[in-house]
Amino acid sequence: MEKRESMWDVYLRKGMSRRSFLKGCVTLTSLMGLSTASLSKVVEAAETKPLPVVIWIHGHECTGCDESFIRSASPLASDVVLNDIALEYDHLLSAACGEPFEAHLEQTIQKYRGQYILAVEGAVSTKDNGIYCMSGGHTFTSMLQHAAEHAAAVIAYGTCAAYGGIQAAKPNPTGSSGIAHFVGRAPVVNVPGCPPIPEVMTGVVMHVALFGTLPPLDSENRPKQFYGNRIHDTCYRRPFFDAGMFAERFDDAGAKAGWCLYKLGCRGPETYNSCGNIRWYQGMSYPIQSGAPCIGCSNAHFWDEDPMSQRMPEYGPLGNVDKIGAGLAAVTTLGVVAHGAASVVQRNKREEEE
Amino acid sequence: MKRVVVDPITRIEGHLRVEVNVDEGTGQVTDALSSGTAWRGLELIMRDRDPRDAWAYIQRVCGVCTTAHALASVRAVEDALGIKIPKNANYIRNIMAATLTVQDHIVHFYHLHALDWVSPVDALAANPEATANLQNALLNGYKLPFVGPTAIPTEAYPHDFPAATPQYFAGIQAKVKAIVESGQLGIFSAQWWDHPDYKLLPPEVHLLAVAHYLEMLDKQRELVTPHVVFGGKNPHPHYVVGGMACSISLNDGNAPINTARLAIVDRAINMARTLANNYYLPDLLAIGTAYVKAGKVDGGGLAKTRVLAYGAYPIEEYNGTKSGGFFNNLLIRCNGVVENFGQGVANATFTEIKPEDVSAPEVFTESVEHGWYNYPDGDSKEIHPWEGITEPKFTGPKEGTGTQWQTLNEGGKYSWLKTPKWRGKLCEVGPLARYIIIYTKAQKGLLPEPTWAEKMMLDQVNAVSGALGLAPEVWLPTMVGRTAARGLDAQLNAEINKFFFDKLIANLKTGDTTVANMEKWEPSTWPKEAKGVGLYEAPRGGLSHWIDIKDGKTANYQCVVPTTWNACPRDDKAGHGAYELAMMDTHVAIPDKPLEIAKVIRSFDPCMACATHMYNAKGERINVITTDPYSGTKIEK
């Protein structure tokens, strides 16, 4: 195998001292949650571990995730693509096409066997042997299985790769699903969203590039640092929910004043994502801030939780939301519990209908 | 004769395969097929859902031209239900559309198309000092000095200016050298960098273009901030049937839109104008001129014979598409078809697209002779989108198996695209079509009082014709012309964006802050059945969405999108589509390295996810559906 640049090589090339390198390793060790006894292992890994190779493949998708990735401001996409990773295969940005491009994919898989990161955008189309999604003359399914077999880890970018996404919505004409069942034993990081926030997408890659390890994951394999909160928990309009101040229809006085959008169908209360804290474009906005109720695009089956403009009819057996949030702390707590429960009831209702 | 397959075509949206027969002696392409190789069935998914949600679902057709499908969708639903959106909503939607167009064109030129023309490998031979001089020469010689009617100038000076210093270019060159020498070429891997086409340009043009590739990769994100402000995010900003969700208030601290938010939009618009004027057009003209001077004026294809557009930018709020409101109120009146432009403007004909045409069963249709679909009454039947039928019928390749293709069957079915037609004929769409139509109309005296935007288009065409020393009918319907028209369209749309921003501010000054008309929000106010169409001149060309609403639900949804027009499979009566004809009009120097084929295809800016999801419809016979995610491991026979 050709020698590849390690983190130590980068420090050398940039003229940085051994001392600063070791300091970096100490920081890494603590950030990775390891004890100081593991420091020697981290130093060894950073001296020899090459920069990550990334292969990015596309199934049933809209390329919105690629587009989101290149919208990242920190890190800038140009820095990620040319400096932090070696992006050896990607349908959107790669120069090459056709046969030499497919041959390069195979060479990359063989050369970096067991070491590369596989980024997957899009769902797997399973119906009729996978003929609804062909690339390079073969099915995306076979490409995914082959590329995943030798991957060190797999990143499922977007709700399509994580859960099936739009094409898996009823009646799912192409039998689309998330990729998890097609990747074998490789660990999967789910990065849902339609698309995910740009800095969340690059953040996962940066975590691997900086720390040499996958980010800590929750029980659904989502990076905890980006999917640890419901949008509702961090929403700047949360005080209006708690105070029972709602927009009743689009563009009414409440909508102009920036009150809570719960009654217009907002899915913030059941959606785990970083829209409320990181927001889009480095804090510039997110749908709720721009007056649009959240549609829950990082949730597994959000496309079938329609109509988007309604929460459950009359807000379910728990009563009207106006009675829920009345400003008093005790009542507020009840309100939070109540609409959490309401979300569950709504989901059960949907599942019953199916 | 050699059969050359290029699959996947990269630097596009989605999954596209092309196959061409090349005469190895002459380099002539004798036959070409274009195949969309994926189908997601989104229109089937639209059935029975709330029409007020349609924009969110159908926007996911494409994340590259994000916003385009949402806009066409809300227009279709509003046409069906007779909803007139408020003035501000029309301006904001136009700003979002123009924002998309400029950003999308810049990303296409620098990140999806540039590497067909310029090479990082050739950039290594450049002299940084000569490159800096070249940059100055381009800014002196290739800027097009056209502006729209700026009511409120908000920019003190052009903030975004290309660097023209040797040190800057030397730095970029050093980075490229490090990548090439590392052996890990990343995104630059495996391309035909030794292709003779790359030698048409001097090394300095390569270095300059690579530098701008990187700069634009960093800056393109800032151009779409109007989507983030008005729609909450990008890709896939939010819309609302009846207007926009982003309420405006100059009295509330938490309002979605206030002066500070408008200032973000203003900055993005100014930046887009500057990037188009200082980077895009000079770079484009430098490359285009070199190609034209080298005699590379091929790749025109169908553009010489027939182009189509629906018309762009309703200036004020309007009542409906079918009723004519849309057509009577256009900033760019390119609604029509020009035939035989390649034979000179004197021999060309113009046919207007009128409001009644959208409802007429014979004007806009689709057939499936060579698409993997079945029509109960015969695959060559021409069916109006409102009556569209979808019944997938995969027939496999000519050689190979259903899941391992060697070559596709041009004699039978070979693509997941349908074949759209205008009065039984195939058409090319896109910025090139818009420019050909406006130019032809003007030459024939059919634009008696051109709008400022139409006049700017004519000025642009004349300026480029002067620079190239060729008549528009010679340079426009070519591969270079298609790419050049997109650049002109970016400059035009940057000015259009400013135009509508100024209109928005002027209207807010009157005290009108309304952004949504909610009178017909409740389904109880809707008729039992209603049909609508939404039209939008998207970055890639004319886009139409068609909806049939019954009992408050979506009964039928159909999109006929630009890439379906351009990339469609052939029709036994009507002939080849635009991709196929453009390939057949392209000379291939080395059949084993068909760079010219990839380049001419990319000159259309393909968007395959759009093109292959257009099939709604009734789909009654698709009743065996796998929804269990685990079942994919089973092989269905």
C-alpha cells in the first residue's frame, strides 16, 4: 500500500513542533472520552493513521444532501474536500465519469480495504431486484453491499439513507428503505434530515478527521452532539408555547409577532435535530424562525405523518392546547408531558390506519 | 463502428447513462441514446394527500434545483383553487426563484461543468504572473456592462473582486501541485486529463479557472441566503399555498422578516450581481471564445430545430394560469416555440403558447414508446398530463441481464423518462431556448415594447455576437452557446433579483406587509373537483406541474420537467430528443475517451431525479408494493 499522510506528517509539513503534536493528542484523548492511560495509543494512532478516504455513493435521492454539504461554512466545503479528507468517489463533484470512474472506485475499495469511510446518500430500492435504481449498469443495491463490505464505517446522510425517505412514503412504489440492512457489519452513523444541516454533515466528517473516531452515537446511531435535543427544547419560540401564545393561521398577528407555530402543525415537539441551536447558515434561521412550521424532516416516517398543517384532530384526547399552556410552571410541565403524549397518540393512530 | 457507453455521467443530479455509436474513422456519432436509470415514483406518492402539502413532497424531486418544484407546485394548486397570492408573496417568490437561478448557474459552471474545459493538471504549467495579467485582461475585455433598473443602490463598491496577483495564483498552484503529487487526487481522480480538448486553452486559463472553482465553492453558499431568510433553510426552503409563511412586521422583534432580515437578502443579491459580472461572465467568455475560434461550434442538435419556453417572472400578483393571468403579466415574454433557428432568423418561425394551450388535450402530451412504461391504449398514444398514466414496465437491456447491463436497446424501451411533446413534436428547453425565443421575436417585430429584461437579453446577445464575430444563429445553437446562454441568464437573473427586491421594499413602504392569502385555506371552501397547472422557467428550462384535486385530496399529480424535455428517449414519429441529437451533432476525437460526449451532455445541466419522477398518475395496476424494509434482501422474480 502507498504511504499516506498521517496527522504527524501534517504537523511536520506545517512546521509544527512535536510538543504541539503531543498537546493535540492529549486534547484528542480527553475529547474521545478516553483515560490518560490511553494517551500512548492515541499518539501512536495519530503518528501513523492516514487522513480518511471517503467514498460517497448515491441511491434513490435528490442530491439535496450533497448540496447541503457544500453549503457548510465551518468547515468550508473546499477545505473539507481538498484538505481534511480524500474524496475519491462522488457523483456530484468528481471530475471523472463512466468506465474509468467505476474502475477508480474499485481500485479505491481494494487499496483502502477496511479503512475508508463510505458516505451514502439516498435510499435502497429493493423492489424487482433493485432495477429502479441502476448506476454503472448494475443495481445500486449491489454497489452499496460491495462498497460497505470493506468500509471502516458508513455514514447514512439524510433521511433517505437513514430511513428510506420520500420514495419510501406510502405506497412506496419502488420498495425503498434505509441502508442499514444492506451494509453488513460496518458501523453506521445516521445523519437524518431532508437535508441535514450543512455543518452537521461536515461536522461528522470533521469529527472523524480530527479525532480519528466516529462521534458518540445515541440508540438510533445518530451523533448525540447534533441530535440530542428536540427542536422544541431549543426553539427560541418556546416561551410562547409555554405562555399559550400561538399563531392561529398563517400571516395573522401571532405569526407576525413570531408566536408558537404548534397549531399550524409544527413538528418541533417530536423532532430531534439541531435546527433550534446550530440553526441553518450559522444561526441565520430555521423554518420556524422564518414562520414555517417544522415538518419533522429528520424523523423516520415523517412523510406519512401528514397532513403537515395539522397536529392530531383537536389535539387528541388530552384536550385543547389552549388549555395546556397557561404560563404557570406546573401547568407548563403538564403541557410538555401532554403534547409529548399527544405525539405518541398521533403516531399510534397513524400506525393503526396503516 | 464502436459502441461507447458512459455510465454514470457524473457532475449532474441523479443517474444518467448514455450510449453512442461512433465511427472510429471520422469521429462522427451515428446514433446516441440517453437513459435515465432510476425511477422513484414520487407522483404515485402524491396521491390522496393534502394538496396544501404537495410543495413539500414534490420539492424533494430535486435538491439541486431546490425551490423550483415547490414553486411550480404552489402555483399549480393556486391555479386549481383560484387563489390570488398577495403582492409581497409574488415578489418574494420571484426573489427566491432568481436567487436559485443565479446560484444554480454558478455552481453548474464552476463545479459541474468547468472540469470538462479546464484541468488542474494543465494548471501546473501556468506562470502565476502571466495568470495575474490574464485576469486583468479578462476584466478589461470581457465584462458585459448591463444593469437593470436599480431603484435603491445599496452597494458602495463591488465587494467581490477576483484577485489578480501572482502570489495568489502561486498559492493555488502550490496546493494543486501538492494534491497531484500526493497520488491521492480525490475529486480530480481518473479523468481523461490527457484529452486534446484541454490543450485548446493556455495553462494560465486553467490555473485561473481552478482558482475560481475554489473561490466559488466557498462563495456560492452565501448567494442562497434569501432562501434561508424567506424559507428557513436551503436546500428545500418552505412555502405555503396562498403565499409565503414568512410574515413581515416592522413592529415585532420576533417577526420572521424585518429590516435586518431584508438586509441579508439585499447583501446576497448584490453579491450575486458582482460574482456574475466579475467572475462568471469574463471566465465564460475567455473559454468560449477560445473554443469558437478553434472551430468548436458543434453540439447544437435540436436547438437548431425547435426550442420551447413558458415565459418567465409574473411581474405582479395574478389570477391563474389557465385563465391567462400568468401569461399577461410576464417580465420575459418567451412563452412560445421557435422552429428552424439554425437556418437563420429569417427562416425561423415563432408560435406563441397561449393560456388555452395548457388545457387543450393535444398541445402538451407525453408518450412512452421507448420509456419503461405501459399505456393501456398503446405506448405511442399522446396523453395530456392531467390524464397521465403510470405503469412501470421494465424490459431489460439489449445485452446483459436486468441487473447487469451491457448495452441498452434503442430499438425498444431504454429509459425511465417519458417523451414529452408540444403539438406532437420534441423541443429543447433551457436558458438557450429563452434567448433564442426573445431574439427571434425581436427580429420579427413581435416585441414592440420590450421590457427592460427583454432589452437586456438582446443587448447581451448582441455583445457576445460582437465578441465572437458570429451571428447569433451560428453561435447560439451550439454546445458553447448553450453554456454561454446560461451565463447570460445568470447576469440577467441577478438584475431581476434586484428589480423584485426594490419592488418589495417599495410595496412595504405603502404599509402593505401581507404575505399570505388564507381565504381558501380550508378545504371546505374548495370545489369538488379542480384542475390546475403551475408554470415556471426553472434554471434548466420550462417546468410545468399539473394537479387534479378531487374531494380535497390530490387525485392526480404530474410534472413535466426541463430534463424530461431534453433527456427524453426518442419517438418513432417525432425523432430524437435534445440530448440524443446534441450527441449526434458532436465530433468525438478519441472514442475511448469520450470527453466531448460528457461535455455536451453537461452543457444541458442534467437533473435526472427531476426527469424520472414525473409519472403520476393513476397507477391502478401497481398493487403489489413492498413496504417492508427487510424484504429487500429477497429476490423477486
